[in-house]
Amino acid sequence: MDGIETRIRRVDLSIIIPTFNRLWSLPEAIASCPRSDRIEIIVVDDGSTDATWKWLSTQPGITAIRQENWGKAAAVNAGIAAASGTYVKFLDSDDLLIGDAVSAQLAFALNHGPDICVAGYQACYLDSGTQVLHSWEDCGDFLAQQLGECDSSHYSAYLFRREFLQDVSHRPEFAFRDDRMFILECALKMPTVLAWEQPTLMHRHHGKQRIQFQPGSTAVVTNWQELQMYRKILRLLDHHKLATPRRKAAMSNNIWALALRIGAHNIREGSDVIAWLHTINPGFAIPSGGQNRLYRSIGYRPAQLIVNAARACRNGLRKLGLFQS
């Protein structure tokens, strides 16, 4: 149209923040995000019952989406669908970004164009005030790293090229392990990966709604979902001819730890996981050090019986006020 200049805004980064009843931390999470006219912040409220949505509705410069408590995976997927940035970053609403480092990471990614730009992170323990730096470790095989060969940082420290994510989504059926399933499916696509040298995330540890540390029935469901996740990933590794001995060995580390968690609730099911582990990696050896010495000495089942009995004794004494951890 004559006399009218149409400009299409280019968005370099979409920051997606799913949230549920975290008004206590959400404003600080948003404030930690870098701001520019080429960065969009998308907050998806998963049906909060506190004042989250009322507060979000008053915030300028935020794309706010509300859904009916369909879960975090659905909230993240809604954010991805609304995103228009060249790159996408995910942020839990109780964590913080290190703004200047994210801006530098973004500039680096835009210049080099990787599918994923990884980085390290800072762990912050709110109760003690302790901070621990987790620098990025490069083991030379991104898929093996994500399977458990070495520390893989935190996926909220990563940038993902949005077009790369077109056929990868967060899966509600792995609700308690959706982040891990997501990054494993990304890794199976054999992405181009570059590392940014600075930490870009402050991952905060606290006792409020951290589902990965829930006891009881939630822990049982979480363990079951993680087991199904590894079974599916192994099928995909075999299907795509990516199941190298190195990658199977890497996955074995996480499956061993999972067997211990499952055995804490059901020793027979834990023993079944150990049997499956040895079909994946016949040469698997129990890691050395710490409590693993007991398992190495007398085997999984008798060691797990002793560990479970000791745990039950501690819990009983704690209830009587006779034991403090």
C-alpha cells in the first residue's frame, strides 16, 4: 500500500516459561531474562489456582497463555507452538537465567548456527546459600553424554534452533521425565552442537514442588516412567543403528541408578531391571565407591535387602525422634 511501510519484526530468541502456582518465583524468573525487541518471553500458565494469571495479565512485554492444568509437557508444547524465534530456550519458573551470558550465547549461536548451543550452569541451594558451578564437559559424543557417560549440564542452559524442534515435542506420557526424554530425542537426531563457555542458568534447589525429589507413590510412577523412557530410547537406538557399545555403556550407568531407586520400593522389580541391564551391556560392572561396595561384594538382591532394612530402621527411629539425618 502506497505510503505505508510494513516491517516484520525478527525474533532471535523465544524464552518459554511453563508455570503452575509459582507466583512466589515467577516474577524473579522473568526479571532474569534478557530483554530486547528481538527476544520474546512466553509464559504458559498451566491452570494456576493462585494469583499467577491475574499477575501475568498485567505484565507488559510478555506473551501470556493460559491452559487448563494439562501438565508441564503440554504447557511447554503450547509455548513452542507460539514461538517465533530463531532459537528457543526453556526456563522453569523457579530458576533464573544469567542474562548477560544468555545474550552472549545467543550472539554466538546466531553467528555459527548450530542446532543446539550448550552451556554449563550454576546450582544454587536455597536452604544453605551454597552455589556450585557445573561447567560444560565435552566428551566428544553428544548422544553418549546425554545417555549418561558424563555430566550433561541442564537443558535450560541450552539454546535449541526452533526449526530443529519441528518433529520433537515434550511427551505427556513421560510427565515426570519429559525434559530428559525431550533432550534424548533431540540427541537421537544427531544435531550439530557447539558449546558456549559461560554458565547461562541458575538452577535453584528447594523443597517446593520439585517433582524429581518426591517420595512415595510419585517416586514409583517417576521410576516407572524413566524405565519406559530407557526402553523406548534403546529401541530407537537399535532402529537407527546408533546403539554403539559406548552408548550402551553410557546408558547402563543411569539404568543401574534407576534399579537402586526401584529396588527401594520393590526388590523383585529392581532385580528385573538388573537382568535387563545385563542384556544391554553384558560386561557391566557395578561402579566402585560408596554404598556400591556392598552391592559389588554380595550382589544386588541381598545388598538391596540390607539397604532397605537400614532405611526402614532409620525412618522408624526418625518418627520416634531418636534419629536426625
